[in-house]
Amino acid sequence: MISAPEKSVRSKRIVEYLLQKKLLTVEQVEEIEKFRAEIGWSFAKICLTYGYVSRRKWSEILKEIGFEIVDLKNQKIDKGIVSYLNLLIMDQYLGVPIRRENGKVV
């Protein structure tokens, strides 16, 4: 589960980081963005599904730029939150809600 700012800000930060660290080229980012526009997948899902970035590296990147990565094995899951599960949202954001925090589902 990822806790971070608004989606567009997150995507921009990730893309800038990937380019800065030379993990992706401008051409690859353009290719991913074109594919994203065609099929509607998230930038992350395309990168991970098509091997632009490994899952391990993606987690490292998110941590390095300030995202919180939660190991679900070590979390108490609020069973009431399960009713909020929406497969389309989970697929798009590559995450699931696990509890309420300060009135928000995270």
C-alpha cells in the first residue's frame, strides 16, 4: 500500500526520478505515456508489467522519493475496510485499503 500526495504529483515525481537516475530514457517515457493513453493503465502498471522497472527497484524508488511502503504481513487489517475494495481502483493504483487513519481510508 502506498501513502502519498495527489496522483498527478506522484506520477510526475516518479517520472522525473526515473529520468534523473537514468532508469528510463525520454523515449521510453514517451512510449509508456502513449501506451497509457491507448489502454488506460497507470504508468506504474505499464512499467512493472512490461519490465521497464523491476518490482524490487520500483519499491526502492518509491521509498527514496518519500513514499510509505507498507508490508501487509505486519499490519492489522481493518475487516470493515474490506467492503471498500474495488478491483478497478486496486488495479489502477496497485494498492488496497487496509485501515482508517484520521478519518481517511488508507
